[in-house]
Amino acid sequence: MRTNSKNQGFTLIELLTVIAIIAILASILFPTFARAREKARTTSCMSNQKQLGLAFQMYRDDYDGVNVLTDSGAAVDSPASPYW
């Protein structure tokens, strides 16, 4: 005796609906992730600049106020010097 066995799978409409929902959610989340990544880069850059400034200050403290010299021999007056 044979029973009616029906293929138990998803229809094309169901699959397309799920793919569309995933695409909509992804389009909402990707800009948010991009902003978070840019914010992380900005924070990292600011931290690096702060560390350079602290290093220059510690150098001046260790060497009695003498500024850090660059490759060209010019003294760096501040961490925001246009040399770099």
C-alpha cells in the first residue's frame, strides 16, 4: 500500500519572502555598522594623538625642557606640528 507522500519543503514564494526580509534588515543595519566603524577609527586616532603628545611631554620632562628633534633637525614645538 502506498500512502500519499507530499514533498515537505518551502515554496518559492516563502523563500523569496524570507530573502526579502533579510535584505531589508541588512540594509537597515549596514549603515549603522559603518558609522560605528568610523567612530572607532576616530577614537583610535584621537588616542594615538594623545599618546604622541604625552610622549613629547615626557621627553621634555626627562631632558629638562628640550623639545623632540625631527629628522630634519627642527624641534617639534607641539604635538600638532605641521611637520607630520
